[in-house]
Amino acid sequence: MKLETNETFKITYYAEKHGKHITRTGKWTAQCREWISKAGQKLFTYYDLDNNGYRTAKGDYMISVRGNQS
């Protein structure tokens, strides 16, 4: 899936900080990216609209996009 700039989505992943799966509302910006760490971990950096800041999901994650969201 290719996200467009300013597109919003829901992302669900296991957050080690919280010790459970979490779901957040995210926004794709120019600073967002999907990448592999030097240690070989799959990473996804997104803008978290729920907490007003950039976050990085590590490992497996699920993204859902619904219709035209602004």
C-alpha cells in the first residue's frame, strides 16, 4: 500500500512501552517512512494524531485507510 501525503489512517501494533497492542490515528507526512533498522528490524515512522508527535512502530503492524479522510 502506498500512502499519500496528508492521508490519515489507523495503525495497530504491539507497543513494548505499553506491553500490549495499541491502535492510533496516524497521518502520512514528508517525514514519515517505512524502513529497516541497522539491526534488521522492520520500522514504520508516522505522525501520531492522538498524541501530536512522530512515533515509530517496530515489527508487525496493520494499517487501515477508509475513504477520503481529511
